[in-house]
Amino acid sequence: MYIFSFTQENFFKKIIDKQDMVCYYASVISQVAHLNKTRSEGDKMFEIDQRSRIPIYEQIKNQILLYIRMGIYEANEQLPSIRTVSQQTGINVNTVKRAFADLEAEGVIYSLVGRGCFVSRDAVKNTSIADKALKEIEPEIHSMKSKGVDKDSLISMIERIYSEDD
């Protein structure tokens, strides 16, 4: 049974049986419930890995995108303020501001002067970020191919990375 198909709206494919499907949905529901509880209690929602090679502003962007895709933040819903995110994470205000500015430039969020930032109506349907990511990785894949990395190894690595989210 296919749970996800590789389309512009869904970014991975996974074949699982009914028992795995139930476990998968239970895991997702548990994660969403935990994040909603965290959000409603005003606790820290953003996890920043200071040792990661991924820039901090990208980590913030990725988490906001994930929360939007999971339905934690819905269309036209207000996001936490830049200052709040900065205080909760201990990250410089300018770094958080850059993450929000990038999301706004990509059409995922919009800001209203004096009111804050909100999720765009078409944020979930916005494929510009995925398209950009695919363009960015293409030269790396060509490089891997020229270095002898076979297609099956690449696919295996992708499947392993996507299974980590389960």
C-alpha cells in the first residue's frame, strides 16, 4: 500500500503494510499532539543544533515549514514573534529575522506591520522551496555519479534519511 507518492506535494514514497501504517499514523498523531501541547503552553518549539552544519536560520526555517506541513500552524495563523523565538532559543534576533525574511520572500508567510507574521494561505501548496532544494542538490548528485556512487546506493541513502522521520 502506498502511503505517500512522489509528487510536488509529497516528498517521499514508502511502501508499508497495514500494521506499519497504524504505527506510523500513531507516531505522527503523537508528534502533532505533543507539538500542539507545547505550543499552547508557550514552551520552546524550536530545537537548534549548535553543532549542525546546517545554518541556524535554515534550521528555524525548516522547523517552521515542517510545522506548517504537519498542520501545527494553519493558513492565516500568526506565528510566534521574532523576539519570542529569539528568547526561547537563545538565538540572535537578526538570525531569526533572516529565517522569517526568507520564508516571506518564498511566499510561505506574510507580515503585517505592527501585528507580526502569519502563514500564507497557499503555504502548503508552495513548491518553490522544494524546487529550489532539488536544483541545489542536482550538481551534488552529478558529482556523486562521477565519483562512482551507484544509483541504488543513493536511493538507499535517501530511503534511510526519510525513514529517520518515522
